[in-house]
Amino acid sequence: MWRNHGRRLFPDGPPLRRFVVVEDSMRPTLQPGDGLLAVRCGAPKPGQVRVFADPRRSTRYLVKRVGAVRHSEHGTFFEAVSDNADAPGVTDSRVFGWIPAARSYRVLWSVRAGR
């Protein structure tokens, strides 16, 4: 937890985070072991790669490409799409629906595993 003198410094989590890819759902763009640097900012745009908490298991994060984006009185939401939709165990918006943009991270930089 991020705290500063008893108050939460970042109520929705840190604005900049690093992640490591652990599955094949984004091949060939990303593969297991690749490192990601992501920031919580900006509105999602189709084609961007974003990281967000799994809607079914909040302790796990998923990385997906933004498909369509929609805005409503309840906020901005995006369709989370796998680049490799046929990989075993892949799950995306076809399974869990649209994702609220407010708590997602935009991937700024990736480092290929083993380099």
C-alpha cells in the first residue's frame, strides 16, 4: 500500500508500474518474460496496449489491445482484445465484457525477454 503520513499517496495505485508478461495471449507483439513499463493516464485509443486488473480475479493483471472505446455517463470503457485469441486459456472482453478505463495503465515501453 502506498501511504504518505497516514494518507494514501496514490488512492488508485501508483501512476507508474512495471509488469512482466506471463502468457501467450499477446503473441507476437508480447511474449512470456517481456517486461512492460506502464502509466495510469490518458484515455484509451483503439490499438493501444493497456494493462488492467482481471475483472474476475483482482490480484492478477491482464495485458490486452484496445478494440473499441465507448463513453457514457458512467465513464469511459474499452474492449480488451487478445492479439493471439486462439492461444490456450486466452480470455478477453469476449468472456468478461468491457473494461473501465479509469483504473487501467497504458503501456509505454516493452523489453523483449532475454535481451
